[in-house]
Amino acid sequence: MKEDHDITYDWTIEEMARYPFLEDSKKYIKYEGPGLEELVRDRVWDMVRIRGKERILQAIESGEIKEVPMQEELDMEMELYSYPIGRILVSCIDDNYLTNRYALGESEKFLKNLEKESIDYILKVGTELGIDGKKSKENISLYFKDYLENTAQLKSIKWKLVNQDLRDGFIYLDRDTFLRILKENLFQRIANELPRPVTDDLVDLFSSQIEEISTLLEQKREDFAEVDFGVVDSDKFPPCIKKMMSMQEEGMNLSHEERFALTAFLHKVGLSQDEILSFFSGSPDFRKDLALYQIEHITGETSGTEYTNPGCDLMKTNGICYNPDNLCKADWMKHPLSYYSVKKKKDKEESDEE
């Protein structure tokens, strides 16, 4: 039994359930909710544990956690308490791809809810996330240091400071752009917080849920056959391409520029559309229809133009020139495809000499 307390809340229980990362949400769980032992063991909280598992399954399956009807206060409490259960399950499995996929699911749910709110409400939620935006006529202003801190992982060129409306130390953003920054903040926050330490007892207790989640996770990974590079020698790829491939395989979301460069490069060295699609299927935010559309556009099937991946200068400008080696630094090295060609030619020459 929890001790009596005199706690006040700035958010309603419905708001806490919808935005479970709020400080009030944490307080409510601590002071009004069941203890951890009750939450994970007591039969009265069976539905909370089911919903917690459902959050994970939905994130894996679609990249978005769906809203549930909340008519009564008990519905709202059940939804709120399911959030820590989801985090426990992710921590028990401790898989980098799952963590990123779950963080994406929660941040997508957050964005869908927040899109319905007023500017003032959005700013209030932003303050909870440590992002102190100010209403400025039709726009939202954000101090440039706060902007840089919260867009560091957004590598697309459109997020660069030079492309922003910067006046007197403040960046002026439209509503949708500010919402995108809030979503990224929450995604990074959840991804960086997890996994949390869990006991062997908790892992044993949730063994059936862990097995179900792990099974779906593996099925998702195997939706497409593993890419067979065949005669394509990935060992000869330039460092930038290897880095992007590594990021992709670790479940990180690539920027638009990274996906374009990687797709065009893989196409040019001989991978089929199906093989490229298979490779991208491991992305936390993967959507087959959208990915296929982008691949068909880049490879020229729908656009009529077969795109070549950017040269080294543009890769540097876009901030996606990673780990350049001595060959990259040669004055005449201007393109990732040239790097691959040189490596392949050198390998053939050494093979002929043997």
C-alpha cells in the first residue's frame, strides 16, 4: 500500500496516458499506480501487460503504435501503465533494431496525437521535452543552440543551419517543422534511455511475451531474403558506403541523402531492385510501398532518369562522407564508383599475377 501524499498535477490523466513521457505521467505512475511487483505479477493488471506487449508488436509490424479507445479513467490508467511494461519488454530483449523500432513507434504515435493540438499546446509539450519554442505570428521561434542540439541527428541538407530563417539568434520554423523536431527529440530520448537494467527474474517472468515478440522480430527481418551480393564485392565498397550500410544494418534511420546515395550506388554496381529493397527492409521506419517507389524512381523505372549517386564533393557537402581512407584522399578520387572500380581493378591485377 502506498503512503498518503499530497501531489498535484498540471496534466489530466487522459493527457498523461496520451503522452506518457510527461513528468506528471511519471509522478502519477509512482504515486497513484501499482508497485512494480503488482504491475508485473498481479492478475488484475493482465490487460496492462497485454497492451504493453501490443505496443511492441505494433511498432515492429507497422512502425506506429495505435491509439486505443479511452472512455473511462480506468481505460486511461491502463494505457498509461502499459508504457513502462513496453519499456521493460524492450529492455528484456535488448536488441538494437527492436529498440529503434519501438522508439519510432512511440514517436509516431506522439506525432499523430500532437498534430491535432493547438500551437500553445504544442509549445507546452515541447517545454516538457526541453525545447523552449516561442509563438511568433504564424511561426515558432527557437533559439539557434536549441535548434542545433535537437536536429543533430537529422542529416538531410534541409536541416543545415545555413538553410534556416535565422534572425537575432533565433530560428523561425513553421508548425510542421517544429513538430518534426519534437518527434526526433522523443525518438532519440527513448532510443538512448533503452535498454534499462532488468533482473533475470523479470526476464523469466515475461518469457512467453519475449518469445512472441522475438518471433515477430525475426519474421520481420526475414520478410525478404538476405541480400546476395554475388559478383558484387562489398569488401571493395568505399568507406562512406560501408558506413551507411553498417548504419542501416544496426537499425538506424538514414537521411534522405544517405538513402539516395546508397540506393543509386547499389544499383550502379549491379544489385537488382528486389535486392536493394531487401537490404532496406531492416530500416526501423521501413514501408515497402514507399521504399519501392523511391527505388524505382532512382533507378529510372518510373522517372525515366537513371540517377548516379553523388560524387565525393557533394557527399562532403551533404555531411555523408564517412571515414575517408588514403585512397579517398587522393587528388584524383572524385566519386565513390571510381573508388570501387579502382579497388576491383587492383584486385583483378593481383589475381592475374598469381
